[in-house]
Amino acid sequence: MSPYKFYDSVSGEEYTPDLRQWKPKAGLFTMKSYPVEFPAERIIKRQATMWRYEEALPITKEESSISLGEGMTPLIMLDHEKPNFLVKMDYLMPTGSFKDRGAAILIAKAKEMGAPSVIADSSGNAGTSIAAYCARTNIECHVYTPSSTSEKKLAQIKAHGAQLHLIPGTREETTNAAKEAVEKEGVFYASHVYNPYFYEGTKTFAFEIWEQLNFAAPDTLILPVGNGTLLLGAYIGFNDLKRAGVIQKIPKIIGVQSEYCAPIETAFREDTSVSSVENKGTKAEGIAIGYPARGNQIIEAVKNTNGTIITAPENQIDRAKKNLERKGFYVEPTTAATYAAYKNYEENIANTETVVMSLCGTGLKK
């Protein structure tokens, strides 16, 4: 039996992860804390992947890695005019986005539990990652995605052997279709939103930054937020580092939403619970989530770091993308939206602060 446990975010009831249960009775599954360590002298001698932090990951000694080499992406200056502004190049992951961090752990756990088949839903990048790691482990994969998803992302999902289910309508309607299939067929729901193991992978984003900054935390993080898989992962990761006593303070988190789909920013600004909003259509499709299931958890995390949520002006996304391209970074519109929002907000950030922004996905998919 797995030593790792989930608990209900509302009732606190404890659960042992299994193949069929994807949601508890009252709230959402959350990972129960477990002991973590960061033995730097051993870490630095290991292979340069995210699996080097084995003492802080929910993997057993018997469990074989399904790695495609994900992790330890470069952390570099965006340009020499702002030496304290750094970008984490997660678009250099095996399938071209940061989602590989979460998919690697999630599908490793699915394999460990003996899942013969999984269902996932995605606007593109998560589906690609889940499909790739299922291919790596010979697990049958079904990916539900909006019919409006870019052809290049769909082609990549199919290339990894996954069965595509194109759903007309919104991202939320795609999720609902996947949930219905999960309930009907009783298979493992490889959800990057509902399954805490996914966040146990994305938290390695924080571990790598800590190591790359010579075992220190930055002052501020600039991160896109739709369903919050990177933002919550980063928050969990830096909390793990703090809990282990290797950093003293968690970085301030600045989350970015599209102005055309901003349920979390609206709730944060109005100090209310997150409610559903209409997706008015945005180039930043990766964060166009009208009702993020973990929206209130995201707000709590941001507030706990004294951070904030800001929006990206739609009419500045293309210009931001071109600016990044002129600096040598070919990224997708969601990353460009993050940069556009930062440029509007940067006067609020001191030049002395060490700031890290994620470059989440490659432009080759669009």
C-alpha cells in the first residue's frame, strides 16, 4: 500500500490514492504532507533531471522512473539590461511545455497502481504530456480536448498514440465530457487539475530554481494561471523547501490571467470566492479557464506570499510575443501574455529584486 495519502480539502478526511476515485465527498483531493529533504551534496551529483530531488518526491524505491529527461531547464537573464530578471525555459521540455513535470509523476503513479488505461482532458499541452508518458509506459490513453485546439497540438497528441475526443464548445464542457467518461468506464482520471500527484511534479520547478540560484529563493515569481498547475506547484515546492529549512521565505507570487478570461483576478480584486466567467476568446488559450476548480486555493496561495493577480491586455500579446522572439525566445501566446502583463506591472517591482518568469510552452505548437 502506498505510504502517500490524499485528504479532502473540505472535510479533512484521509484517502489512499486509487485508480477510480478522482474526487472526495466534499471538496478536492489535496496531498498530505510527507517528510522531505534536500541533501545538496547528493543532489548535485545526480543526473540533471527533476528526479534528482528524490527525497522530496512521492515515489517509492521500487518504482521505476519513466523519465524522458524532463527538468533542469535553463534559468537565464532575459536580457543584460535587467540582470535580476530571469526566465525559466520550461518550453525546452520533452513535449514542449512545463506540463511534462506533472505528467511524469502522475503517469508514474498510474503505472505503479496498475492502470491499463487513462482519460485526460486538456486544451493541448497537458494532453500532449499525458499522451507522451502513457506511450512511454504502454498505457492506453484517451485525451478529451476542445475542437478549437490548435492543429499542431492535436497532431502531437495523436503522434504519441492517444485516442483523441474532440468536444465542441468551451474548455469546461470538455472537462465535463471527460468526467462523464471516467464515471461511466471506471478508468483512471489522469487529471492535471484534480489529481494532487500532478502538482507533486510541477513543484520541481521551485526546486530547480532554488538550486540554480545557488541554493536560494528568488524574491518574486511571474507565472501564468488558468487552472493553476504551475502556480500551485511552485507554491507547494517553495513550501517544501521552507519546511525543510533550506530557505527562510517563500517568493512573492504574481499570477497572470487574460483580461478576456479572468475569474481568479476578478475574485482576488473583489475579495470574493471564484465564480464562473465567460471566456470571451483570447490568444492565451492555455489560461482561458472560465471556472478553475482550484481557484480559491490559488488565491489563498497568492495571498500567503503577499502576491497579487494581474491581467494581460489582449492587444499587447502579439507585441510581447514579437519582443520575446527578438530576444531569441520562440514561445506560445500564453507565455507572451505573461510577459505582456509583467511589462505593465514592472514599475511595481524593485530593480534589486530577483524575479523569475516562466517560459511555459513552445511557439512551435501554435
